[in-house]
Amino acid sequence: MKIIYRSIATLSVLLFCLTRHVDAAESKPNVIYLMLDEWGYFESGHMGHKELLTPNIDRFAGEGMRFRNAMAGAPVCGPTRCSLLTGLHSGHMSMRANNGFAPIRKNEPTLASMLKEQGYATGGFGKWGIGGRGTSGVPEKHGFDLIFGYYDQVHAHTFYPKYLIRNSKEVPLEGNAGTSFYEGGTHAQDEIFEESIRFIRRNQDKPFFCYLPWTPPHGLWGIDADDPSWQLFKDKPWTAGQRTEHDAKVYAAFMHMMDRQVGEIIALLKELNIDENTIFFLCGDNGGQAYFKTKERPHGFFGPNLNPATGERFRAGKGSLYEGGLKVPFLARWPGKIKAGSVSDHMLYFPDVMPTVAALTGADCPKTDGLSFLPTLRDRKGQKNHEYLYWEYTGQTAVRMKNWKAYKGRKGDWELYDLAKDVEEKNNIASSNQGVLKRLVAHAKEAHEPIRPGEIYNRELTDKDHRQAPHDRNKKKR
């Protein structure tokens, strides 16, 4: 009997340890955060777009949660990345410029450094944008074990650069002279994608954070002639473009390429049997850009901010603090944890991501301007809401309080909009709602602090990367 009891006791201990192990694994899900550059709110099939092909993204939305009221941290590339990675709004951030190389401060905590302290493997693949080489903002000093791609976002304007950067070291790309936006032997996005796949495979047996700030569909639209996504669009009768008559077709191909690679990542998670222990976020980085306008398509060739069902359009676009510069697509997928096909009206913005990921992983969250939206993701009670949301950028200021939106441009007076009735921000009702406007202006004043920027240590190195994209040195038509 003693032997039996001892065996039962041993089995109980083993079961207890196994349960603890499972709980620990579930408390530390893998985190993938994919951010597409200038992906517009309506630029996908599940949002009613008839020309852009996004079957995997549409399936992603059907398997997870879509947020109707997600807002970027800023209306342009660098500052919005700063907000996402530091959890701060633009009145508190250390990097508010969009010059390509401006850095965050030394020792500033980021999503990666927070998760690294939790034992996560941390990798970033794509466009960094918050600290060029030779500055206080290089990613390997801010929690990333591995970073591969572009540090300077101007460098990221070309998909055929002479080199990419891995942990501040140059990685030459075969066959690229670096003198053309449209020709080269190695497409940068292919290399960035493959590096991210290797990272996931290499870290499948431990928790990982895979940050994917991919450049497409933004950029100067160069693509390989044999790319399967290009084959779908190359014969379209579209001639709209920014530099060439092929640009609109390449943009569509880029969206399909991103969709294709999203599908490949999900297939890999399933192959490795880690899909159910991986939360996958997918969003745009800022509001859409009305590229390739024509007389027939004045809202941009693909209407990134134009609702195809109602004909309403978010005002302005990238660079603006009107809704068109801030409203982004935002999806989250976590099989078995997030209800499939769910849609949320919860209002969030990029400072909320860090506290949400902290709550997901049990990490100690640094001080942020965000609020966790984990209760919304898990369909639970207790979701907190912001008293207000705040943005500033190059002389513009905006404050959001529920459906009220106050905006002040570089010139002129404060404007006020009721977004519940006026999503297009056409009717300035400031004069008839002075009490509401006064509250919003007071919030704007309390939210702004003078910037304490990062440092540049080696301007020669910083400038080298900044000059890599050919820009006006090559206006060759394909």
C-alpha cells in the first residue's frame, strides 16, 4: 500500500508541476506585432475593397478581433513608431521629428526591453525609424537581441538598397547597386521576411517577441519581375503613378505580397504547433496616403480613407491630425483566446499597446500614457477608457474625448467636431460648444511637455544610411 500511495503522491506532484508548466507557458504567449506602412483603413477585402486582394488578412480578421476605433500614435512613420515602442503619446515622447534618423534617448524602455526582462527572445525585422546608426536610439541597445532591416527610414524608401543593417552592421545585398528604385538582384522585403521566419523557427521552444514594422505598401514601388504578386497585377490597365505609370499596379502587388506573407507566418505557427500560444497583432502605422490621384479617383487611386459602402471619407491623410492621418486598421488574432469574428468599438491608440502586452505576459510595465485593452481582447469586464487621447505634430495639435475631437492647425483657431455625427470633420462647431472646447484645450496644455531628445554620436555614420536611397538621382522610367 505504501508503494501505491507513494506512486500516487509522485503522480500528483508530476501533474502539479505539469499544470504549473502549462500555466506558465500560457502566461507567456509569443507576441507577433506586424505593422504595415501606410496601410489604409479601407484597403482590404473585408472592409469592402474590390480591387486589392487580401484573402489572408480577411481570414485573419475573421479569426480574430477587429477594432473600429484604433488610432495611430502619430500621423507619420518615425513618431508613430516611437509611440508604439515606448508607450508614450507625442506630448511626452523623446522623438517627435520625422527626419529618418532622430533617436529616442539612451536607456529608454521599449516593448522589447520590457519583454527581454521576462525571458523573451526579441527580434525586429523591417523599418526601425527611431534612431539611426551612431545614435542613442539603436535597437540593439533597447532590448532587441536581433534587428534586421533599415535603421534610417529614408534608407527604407528603396527596396533595392546596397545593404541592410543587422545589429548596426551592414549586410550587403547581392546584385544591388543602390542607384535605382526599380532594379536590383535582391529585393529587401524578401530578405527581411525570410529573416523573420528564421527567427520564429529558431525560437519556437521559448517565448518570443517578433516585431515586424514592414515597409510595404509604402515606398518607391519597385518589385521583382517574377514576383507572384506582381504577376496578378502587371497587366491591369492602370497607368496612375507617382514616378512611373506602374506605381498603382505595384502598390496593389505589394498589398498582396504582404497578405501572402501574413498567410505564410500563420502557416508556420500551425506547422510548429505554436499558433494557439501566439497573439498576433496586425495594424497600419498611420493614416493612409491618397496616392495616385486621378480625375476619376480624387481620393487616391485605392481610396485608403474612403468608405466604399457610404462614400464618406476621413479628412486628410498621412501627416495630418485630422482623422485621415490617425485612423488605422487594427486586428488581433489569438486562437482560442480571442473570439473569432469579433468587432470592437473600444477606442485605443498606440500608447495602449505596451500596457496590454505587459498584461498579456506578466511583465512589469514602465510608466506609459496607455491603458491595457486586454479585457476587450478577452471579452471580459473591467475595460478602462481614456479620459482623453492626445497628439501633436509639427505645429498641429489634436485631442479626442469620447466622440469630441478638437484640432488646431499650424495657423488659425481651435476647431471642434462631433465625430458621432460628423466623421468627415466638415462641420466646425467650436463656436456653439465653447465649454467642451475649453475642456479639450485644457487637456492639450497639460499633455504637452518640452521634448528631451536623444543624442547623435556619429553624424557621419548616420548620414551614410540616410543617403542610401537614390531619390532624385534616378528618375528612370520603367
